[in-house]
Amino acid sequence: MRTIIIAIFCLFGTFAFSQSETVRVKTEMKAGKDGYPGGWGFAYFKQPKTNSWAISNTKLTGIPKDWNEYYRKDILFQRNQFIFQNYKEGNITDSTFTDLFQKMGLDTAGNKYSSEPIACFSTLIYRQKNNGKVEYMVDTDADGDFSDEESYKPLKGAVVKRLESTIKKVPYMQYELFVNNRIVRDSVPFMTFSNESEKHGKYLAYTFPIYSEGIFGDETFVVTPSKVDFSTFTVSTKTQLNNEIKTHEWEKAKRGDRVNYFGDWYEISHFDRANMELVLDKVDLEKDSISPTVGFYAPDFEFEVMDTGKEMKLSDLQAKYVLLDFWGTWCSPCVKGIPDLVKLHEELKEEPFEIISIAVKSKREAFDELIEEHGMDWLHAWEENGSGGMVQLYNVDAFPSFILIAPDGKIVSKANYTDKIKDFVIQTDPSALE
């Protein structure tokens, strides 16, 4: 087994990005099926180990007297702002904040966060009654007072078919974001479902089915956030959404990806939440052919092989297919998929094929046990946090994520499963990879 630690990041060539043309697509916020499911949050009927930084010191009032026992969950609408103001209020120690600063990429320069507390979070309380039924309340106006709030029953999965009408019946949560040096105020529908699993027992799963819609050229674009502040999102067109062939989440374009619209290539820069604009940068392919996008050259990086200390580059593996496997010991689907990856490695051992598994935010002891248990005899990389070098370089926001790079250095596949990897590698006709 070879384990590698990521050290320095570079590219196959000079990244001479041309921003000669920036397009800002004006959009309008909406709620409905195009925003479902977005991103999920979970609230468990047991007191899980909660990070100290994720808890506010807001004292709750007005809770019904018959709610003798209940669970509490703070829902963060803008995580980094919440951490910053929680630190400013003395609820987070200097050492914890420094650690978060490094791991989560907090940027305190340039007045990026409000120095005064804002309503960037709200609170969910929930309980299981004596008859086994679940009910919950949310602080819709984010003032810590539940005397003016109603109790609700979790939804059932069948309501998704009646999503448009259901949204009108669920509570709307008011919130504030600090964007572009000003406070943005809005509200979102809060959809909560009751679920049960062997691992967690009974729990609540919640989501905010919102999206933003705008027109560019003769096409309507839909921006679906996985977080209310649009810090992460996917971009689709109405044509794609209305297609009978379902577009999987990992196939949708997201921040940093390249897309071809009307014969021109654009890089999705970001979503300007303050002005509700999708920002696209036009790409000059003659100057810039490197991107974590299918059809483009893969960004290069350097790493150190731990057992030998030898430094290598991804580009040293050219003339081979290289599968980048982003996973984590905490990720149940990742761990369950290890046997399939081991089988794939065995089936392709005679082919020009290499795997680099990047363990993200993982526990070293669990990592070592899994490597030994499954015989994962290939290259392994270590990424300390979810916003680290390789994760950021390849725009990874879901686990597992598999990125297959062809011998010519171009990305040929991105997916959350390995089913088609073997077909790509044994393909003898290069044109079939186009």
C-alpha cells in the first residue's frame, strides 16, 4: 500500500484565464419542485456529539408548558457568518476559532462577515409524544420566542407528488445573510419529513425547496442551491429538467465547472446572492484548457509517497488511466462501495490503470483498518478537511466522487459510482471517449 500526503498544487500548464467577457444572468427566487430536494439537514432523537461552534447561546422562551422534554437543533443559514459572530460573542474559544479558520477556509479580511449579530440561524425544537407521534416547532422569525409559533407534524414522502400545494402549508423561516457588505433578508419554506433507520433510529430530515430562475439567450436557467446562501449550487436548463431522461445530481453543472451555451464555453464563477445573479465567465479555450470538467485537461498536483518519501505528480501517471476516488471513513456509501472498488482494481490490474483514493476528513485508525481489511493496494491520499487542496481543485462536494482521467490527461468521466469505469478503460477506440 502506498499512502500519499498532498503537498503542493499546480497545473499541467499555465492557467491564463481570460475574463474578457463576464455574463451576469439576472434571476428570481422561487419555491417549488425545481428546488427539491436541494440540500438535506438532519435532526436526531438522541443527543449526538455536536460541535461546540454549531450551538448558539440563544435562550429559548415561550415553549409550550406541556413540552417537558424536547430536542433542539440550530439551523444555520450562513455557516461562516454564524461561526464568526459566535466567536465575537465569546461562545467559541480562540483555539477553536483558529482551528475552524484553517479547516473551513474562513476569510475574515475585507469585511466579509457582519461585526454585529444577524439572524443567520434559527432554531428547531421537536419531540416524540407518548403515543409515538412526532411534532416540531420552528422559530420562524428567529427571535428565540416560541409563544407565537405553531406546532407541525412531519410530512410523508407521498406529499412530494403534491409539492407545489404542500409548500403553501409548511412554515416559512425568516433569515438574514451578510453578502457584499450588506444584510439580505428573505424567507424560505421549511419541509420536514420523519424517517427511521437502523443506525439512527427515528429522525427528522429537512430541506428548503427553493431555486432561482433566469433567462440567458433563449434558454431558461435554474439555479438550485444545496444551502440557503447559495454557497453551493447546481445549474440546469429547463430543457434538461423537462427531458424524459433524468439528469443525475452529479451530472449537473456547479461552481467552477465549464459549460457550453450556444456554442461558447463559460465557467460558472459564482452566484451573487445579494443581486440574485448567476455569474458566468467566458472561456478562451486556446489560452485555458484546464478544468475539473469532462472533456478538459485535469488539474495537476504534487504529492509525496509516504512509505518512500518520493515526490510525484499526477502528470507522472500519464499514459495511464487514473481514477481519483474522493471518499471518507465517515461516509457510509463510500465504505459500502469499497468491495466494488477492490474488484475493479483486480479486474484492471493488467491494464494501464491506477487508482488514487483521497480520504477526506477521515480518522486515521478507521482508515488503516479499512485498508487492511479490504486489501486496498493502491495509491492513497490524505485530505485533512473538506475544503482542502484536492477537494477544492476538483470541485468535489459529494462523497463518494469518482473522476476518471484518460492517458492524454483529459477527464472522461465524473460520477458517484464506478459502474462504467471498466468500460472506459478497456475501450480501444479513442473516438468513443469523446
